[in-house]
Amino acid sequence: MYSTLNLKNYLLALVVSAGLMPVQAQDLGYARKVVKTLASPAFKGRGYVANGDKLASAFIADEFKKSGLIPLNKGSYFQEYDLAANTFPGKVEVKLDNKLLRTAVDYLVSATSPSVKGTYPVVYADRSMIRSAEQMQALVQKAKSSFIMLDNRTAAAESAAEKQQTDALVNALKNDPELDFKGLLLYTTDKLTWTSLTYQSPRTVITINKKDLDPKSVQRISAAIEAKFVPRYTTRNVAGMIKGRSKSDSTIVISAHFDHIGMLGNKVYFPGANDNASGVAMMLSFVKYFSKNQPLYNTVFIGFSGEEIGLLGSKAFVANPLIKLEDIKFLLNFDLAGTGEEGIKVVNGTVFKDKFDTIQKLNAQYKLLSKVEIRGEACNSDHCMFYQKGVPSLFIYTQGGISAYHDIYDKAETLPFTEFEDFFTLMTKFIETL
């Protein structure tokens, strides 16, 4: 008769032999720890204020070093390059009729806004009042040294043609340097979603979503917004390699961007747990796995900065590659890896249909994820820069679960990791087929 311990070992052996062994419990714990660390206040939203990006890249490089990865840049894990960024390093405060709004809860300052400080009158308008360029010009003339409060909710009676024309005029109010007025308040009921960008626009734009606010009633705005445009900021990618047992030059690349959208003022930061601390956790889980299970081919791991601001890190890498692009057998790019209730989406799946079919078959065989959905070409993450250079590439992300995205609610505490283990298992099995 088997002892309890022997029975456990026997059952474990059956699971392993069946090929169903998921990522180990300690690996899920490690992934959670990575996300908790990168999404913490200490990392400043991993943007270009208070060296948030550099803190994140240093953390990843340290994890590479712990697992014995070979640095790719002349003994360094880092590849530096420059970008431009509009940042908000100081005070950000907005009051309407002397009532303080909550930053990133009630409003967002446009990522391209310049600094503004003072109290200004507010002139109200809605979309029906700017159907033509003449109407818009009349509104601007009336506003002059004021802020325009534009109720930007689309009316049910607005036709498709009217919507297109009005949207173009709203865009002009945001960005046209020839229009002379102080700033723009956009009232909306849409979810507040922020970003980071590489330029500064001519005027302050503030988007407001506050349920108890009547936009018609607002008489004045008091704003203290400190913006700093940085035309040349040095950031860096992180890259390391595990040598393959085949001894060939063929290379697999596993990548994820570690940057997020940083801070809006010196008090509010955007954690970026799912986007994309979770993708980094997936990449680093592969680092740990392959450091203990030598892969067949050279396996390169790259953490990119600059993704959120325009795929600039991957663009810099392919412009000055640390490995020969022609040696890359395949690239897998991971983002939004922290959910999975509705399965995964495979970008470039229609292009590399044989690889997509393999993933789908493996998923069905081992009964891992609820769905594996195909998607065509999309230049929406760092795989794109490699794909445009002829590198076979897939970009894969999870679906379902939390709706937090580019907001202050994308936190480690609420990231479910619903299918992280099965996702990792599926990708491990797929990599073994390459």
C-alpha cells in the first residue's frame, strides 16, 4: 500500500507525464510580487517623472542578473535612447466655482496641455452650437480670455455627418494654435482615460466627468497646473539572453513593455498593474523558467520603455539592434496578461496562421483557456516594429475581467490573475514547438 507521501508523488508524476503541469504556485506568487512592485507608488507610474522608467528598468535588469542572463549591450543590460515627453511634475489642481475637483477621478488634464495658473471666466456651449466653423469662431471670439465649457455629449438627434463635422471642430478647439482663447473644458460621461505624449499643445484642455455637475452652471475655473515639456529625455530598454542548447544563432525573443503613463501632478500616479506590469511578470516568469530549463534556441528577453508614448523603445531597438534581426526565428510580445476570463487574443494570427493554429490546438488538447481568438495585423504594441522589419511576430493579450485601463484603478490589489498560470503553460508548450 502506498503511503500518503508516495501517493502524492505518484499523482504528481501522472500530472507531469500527461503534460498538464501548470506554472508552479511559487511562480504565480512571483508574478504577483513583480506586479505589486512595479505598480507601487515608489515606481511613479513608470513614466518620465521622477525617474519612474529608470526605476522599473533597474528592477528588471536586477531580475535578469539574478537568473544569470547574458547582457546584450557590451556588458550592460541597458540600451539608452532619447524621447520627448510632456510631463506634469508639480502641482495639479482644478476648482470649479471654488469647489475642488478630484484629479483622475472627476477630471483629467490632457496629456499635451501646457501650464496654467489663475482664475478665469467660463463660457458655456454644447455641440449644437459649433456645427460650423463660423459658429466655432464666434464662440472663440466670445470666450477670448476665458475657458470654454463644452458639453461634449453627443445628442441622439446628431446625424453621422454632423458628428463628423463637430468632432473636427472640437479637435480644432483643442489644438489649433490660431484660435485665441484661454482653455477648454470638455464635459463628458465617457470613462476618463489618460495617456502620455511627446508634444505640448497650445492651450490647456481638461476633460470632466462628474455626475453631480451641471456644466451650464459653471461660472469660473481656478487652475494651478504645472506642465514641463522635456524635448530630450534619456530612457532605456532592458535586454538579456539565455544561450540555447542547439548552439545555433537562431533566436526566440520574448518581450513586454514596462513603461506606463506616469504621474499627473506630484500626488497622483497611474499604477499600470495590468498594463503592463502583468506582461513584464509573464516575461520574467519565462526568464526564471528558461534559466532552469535551457531552451533549444538562444532566447532573448527585452523590456521596452516608450511603448505608451508611441512604440519608441522597440523603434529604437530595431534601428540599432543588439542582435541580428535576421536571426530571430520568432518573437512573442505580451501585454495585459493579468485577466483571461474571456481567453486571449492573438494579433498577427491571420498572418502566421500556422502558429495560431498550433496555439489553438494546444489549448484544446490541454484544456487551458476558454478561448483563443484570432486577430489580424495591428500596430498596437512593440511587436509591430519587428514585424515591419520582416521578423515573424505575435502579440498576445488576455481578455475579460477588470475594465481598469489607463486610469488610477489599474491596481495590483484588484488584478485577478485569473488565467495567468494556464496562459503561461500554453505559451511554454507553444515555444517548445518553434
